[in-house]
Amino acid sequence: MARLILFNKPWGVLSQFTDRGTDGARATLSDYIDVPGVYPAGRLDRDSEGLLILTDDGAMQARISSPKHKMPKTYLVQVEGEPDEAALTALRRGVMLNDGPTRPAAVRRIDPPALWERDPPVRHRKSVPDRWLELTIAEGRNRQVRRMTAAVGLPTLRLVRWRIGAWEIGDLGLGEWREVRNPAASGSRSPSP
């Protein structure tokens, strides 16, 4: 049976087991996970947090990460500014990026979710409001969610991937991982607003 690991990746951790940078001092998956033979199914940028799936099954890795399978990925996104209906409608229809139009996204405003503290904390400006969105896409372009929100005038301050397909973080603590015995099983609950 394929091994499947759900990992709650902290901010600043590379989605790989080794640091290929010049100094090799950045945090990697090997600082958190000591399971031989598993590899990330997709990526999560260093400055993003949340759910990363690792597996030892190449076919499963492809199903999870390949855009051709259109597996939905849900993000909790803190944006700078107050999203109006025009911005949300644009995201729902798809926006034009420098590498072409995106597919439509499911998006809604949400109350601030009950999440772990981020280190370093998100910068706050008294004169500029911020808002949380739940955004679901079925593609996986480089920094896509950040580029989509920026395209509608809402720079991303914090990005947390909460769900991939049927798997979600649930009560998995920051930097923690668990093996899913039945890879078809889903995670647990949604975040509390």
C-alpha cells in the first residue's frame, strides 16, 4: 500500500529534503520528517504555510500534483485591502496573468480563521485594512494564488494551504505530520473562524 503523509509546513521551510542554496542553512523537510522514500506531491512556496502531501507512490504523486488531474486546492488567504464584489467576481471568472488566463476560482470572504501564530508575524498597517478569503483553484502555476490576488488589487499577506482534494490539515499542528493509513480517506475539520 502506498504511503501518504500529511505535513503542516511552517513558513520559511523549503518543500524539499535538501537545501541547494549556497549556504545550505535554510530549513527543509528533513528538519521535520524522517521517513525514507517519500517525496512531496507538488510544492508549497517557502513563504507559504500549510498542507503539503508526501508519498512514495509516483502515480499518486502525479495525480495530486499534475494540473491535468485538476485536483482542487483550497487556501486561506489574508489579503491587504477590502475585497469588493468586482474583485471577487474577477477571481471567480478567472484573471489574466502574464502566463495567460487562470481557470475560474471558488472564492468567498471568511472571518479570520483560528490558526497558529506565524513566525515572523505578518506586518500590519493601521491605515490599511486586511481581510481573509477562502480560495480554491484546480491549477498549480508558480505562485498562482499570490499573483491572482495581486491582479485584482489585493496583495497577499499570508497564504495557508488548508486542503488538497479530500485531505485537509484539520487539527494537525504547525510542523507536525501524520501518516494516512487509507490514502483515499479525508482529513478532519475546517478551521474555526
